[in-house]
Amino acid sequence: MPILKCENISMSYDGITVFNDLSFDVEGGDYLCIVGENGSGKSTLMKGLLGLRPLKSGNIIYSDGLKRDEIGYLPQQTGAQKDFPASVYEVVLSGRLNRRGLKPFYSKEDKTAAVQNMQRLGIDSLKNRCYKELSGGQQQRVLLARALCATSKLLILDEPVTGLDPIAASEMYALIKKLNSENGITVIMVSHDIIAAVDNADHILHLSNKELFFGTTEDYTHSEIGSRFLYHNCHCDGCERHSRYHHDSSHIHKYEGDGRNE
């Protein structure tokens, strides 16, 4: 049974419909990347999945015992959030707020979860550091640890590498992939990095004003919409991703290698 099922959902933004009758399922353990052009409704859909924005029509069904307050969410950071004057431990621990309910204090279990998730992401040595003094990559690890405090089942990530340098971005992608493959955590991620999406995800949802795609990553790379989007977002010779994908006419193929390092 899917952990999440969207049935013919439609959503609007500022009174304008961004997508209509969208249906897709996410199975437990899936890694789904949501891609598409700017304004296609990626972040709007993300907020709909979290119950932060109402649906125009349709239904979102959660199963496998999952509740909305048990979803780990890593949103895009604002400038104010980057300067938040709290310790790393306090930020991570705040991921347990929904589980705390009406209790006035965090439980021993909450505090243990915070420490364990900091250790899991290699930031336990930063426990007492002020969050606003950290690098961008460190801050994103802290926020990912915070999201993990809320869930053991589903992470929803909105552009988690925005503003990071290539090394920090690569490390973040590796962490997310590890959480999915080794810990069985289902991942739904909005991404503008189409190459990273097809490298890491096993399913792709492509939103567009004209056409939609939902299916496996392999099928996406061979589809017309996927080939076209990859073509426009991967610059072959000399591209920063070392030509992992190259295009021939309207088709995109896996890079076979010609002596250059991946």
C-alpha cells in the first residue's frame, strides 16, 4: 500500500490554477524528485502534501499509519532563519515539537532523538555552537537532523542544496541518499538540479504547464519531456557535472565515458 496517494488533485496560487487532476502514488522507501520549470507548481504541491495550502479539488491519502505531524520537512531557508540565534541542539530538538503535544517540557526520549540524529549526520560536535555562526552546509545538516526528529518514515525536502557550494551540495545529496537506501526513509524532494535528480531518485514527477510525467527515473530519461528538459539543463562539453549526460539530437543518453573522470 502506498505511504502517500494523490488522487486527481488540483491546486492554485494567487487565484491561478497551477496544475489539474494530478495523480501519483509514493511507496514506502521510494525516492521521488519533483522537477519542472519555474512556476509549474512544485513548491505549491509540496505545501499541499504538508497540509499548509488547501487543495482546489481531489484528495491526498496517507497510509501505513502515517500522520501529517509525523512528516519531516526541510523548507527553503529565509535570511531571517539563517540568522536564528539558537544553539544547534535547540534547533534540532525543536523537530520534536509536534510529538511533545501539550507537555510543557521535552521528554528524555525527545532529547535522545536529537542527540542521535546529530550523530547520524555528523554534527554532534556542533551541539553547543550558535546556529547562525555555521556555514551553509552545516546549517542544512542541522535542519535535516531537525526534520529527522519528526519522522522515521517520510522526509519532504524543498530545494535542500540551494545556496550551497558544489562540495556541500554533493555531501547533502549523499546524506539524503544514505537515509533513503540504508534507513528506508521515503524521500520526496523538490529540485532544480535535474542531473542530481536523475542520479539519485528512483522516481520523477515532472510538473509543467503543458504536460506532466510521473514514473521511474529510467523511463523519464527516455521520455520526450525528460529528454527535452535534460537537453536544456545539461551542457555537455565542459559542464560542471563532467558530462554525465550527453545529448544527440533530441535524445539524452547515459554518458559512457571517454577517459574523463565522473
